[in-house]
Amino acid sequence: MKNNFFEVLRAGINSTFQDQGRENFYHIGLPFSGAMDNRNFVISNALVNNEDNQGVIEFAYQGPLFEFNGENISFSITGDVKFKIIKKDNTIINGECYKSYILNHKDKLDIISTNKSIYGYLAVSGGFSLDKILNSYSTFSRANVGPFYGKKLFLKQKILINKINQQLQIKQVKYLNSKIEYIRILKGTNYDYFSKEGIDNFLKKEFVVTKLTDRMGMRIEGPKIENIKEKNIRSEGLVKGAIQIPPDGNPIIMLSDHGTIGGYPKIGVVISADYDKLVQLVPNSKIKFKLIDLHEAEKLYKLYSLETENLLNQIK
């Protein structure tokens, strides 16, 4: 059989190809993009013996439905996801996340939905046959940059899969997508623009994730954060996790497809170790922030990296 491919029977919501992102293009207005939840991304590839940065399909809320055509492959799904495999004889297998499965010719894979989270990941053995755009498989759909002209998955699309000569193995790992009590932050470049009461509100009270959240940013609502200096500033560079405070006092957290510059004061920035947990918060989730220093943030990132490495070492 010449080609292995998925045919898209349902595209799902916000289904895109992603890897670990596109470096060094901020100067032309392109963010890093990449998988929102990096730990779930790397685990999905490890479960099917792929390289760490092989492109995968990221989906949100409702996932895609595929029909597989070709020689047997293995796949894995990570996140908090409900999915099933519909065999060609119509037998149904209810899937389990963090475990690889074998797909045969004409089997269907139905990624029904994420559960108490937003993003899930699908990796296949050998990887998807994709063109790198600006040295990345990541899709930035707002600028039509990425594989398939930077488009989200679409109906009747055929997605080729690389075939590699290996013995397909079933692998799994135990992992729980746990919550944390606080999202930890560092001081932003405009931290001193805000009143003591505004900072106390930000650090001591709860905020709620709104429905105005996507790969670009997360809007949250709560007590107003008073600005006592300038509510608009000259536009300057932004980074992933930066927390801007617009004139209405409700924070906006910059996520993976964020704009590369912005003109709202920045009260803080989410530490890298907490970013995966942040992006998986569904609308109406409650957020509390905790201010830490750079030294502690570095220690937490080392711990996060070690935990991820230990998870990958457990896959067998």
C-alpha cells in the first residue's frame, strides 16, 4: 500500500498541527506558537517512539474524527480526553489517554471531546508528513503560517503519515493532569504603575477565566486593578505569559499565539513551570496569583523539567 493517511471526517474545534514552536521571528510579527501544553505534547510523541519535536495534532474541546487508510500504525492521545476507535467491523474500543493503540486499514478514530481541560494531543508513529514552514511544523492560523497554508484542519482533508520500519509496541505511562492552587508570577516591567490596592487585589483575590480565551490570550475577570500612572504606554515587546492590564482593569494573559508587541502596562508574567497548567483552565475556572522571585522561578522550572524527564523515562 503506497500511502498511509488520515481522511478528516470531522475537523473538530481549533484542530491544528503544532510542535515546540517557531524561534526568532518576533521581528516580523510572528510569535513562537507551538503546543499550548508542552508536557502533554512531548509525552504524546514519546508514546509512539517519535522524536521530541515531531509535529502532532492539537485539538480543543471537540476533537476531529478520522478514517485511517494504510498499513498498521500506532497512535497516542494525551490530555484529559474522551475518544474511541471504531474498527472496520464496527467494534468499538473506548480509548485511554497516555497509552498507545494500533490502527488498521479503514479503522476510524473519533476524538470526542476534552473533559475538564481545553487541549489534547494526537501523535502517530512515524509522524505526519508535513512541510516545515520557517523551521517549524506549528500552525499560526491568524497569519496563515504553517503546514497546509497555515489552515486549521478541514473536512475531507487527507493527511499523509510517514511510514517507518519498526515493530509497533503498546506503551503507556501513568500521568494525572493535576491542578495547582496558585499560578505563580514574576513582576512585570510596569509593576509600579499600579496602586497598592490594585496590587493587593491582584495577589490576594480570585479571578475567573472568561469565554474570551483562545491560543492568543486569556481574558480574566475579578476585582479591578487600579493604574495610577499610565493606562496606555508606547507599544513594546511581549512574551508568552505576560499579563497586561487594559484600561478596564481586567487582566489579559498572553498565550502561545500572542501579538509580539502591545501597549498596555504589564503587571506580571506567568512562570514557565506553571504555563501548561494555566492554558488548560476552562472558562469559569478560578485563578489566584502568587508573586515569586526569579531565583525561585528558575528552581521551579528545573523541577518541572526533571518531572517531565522522569515521566518520559517511565514510558515502556
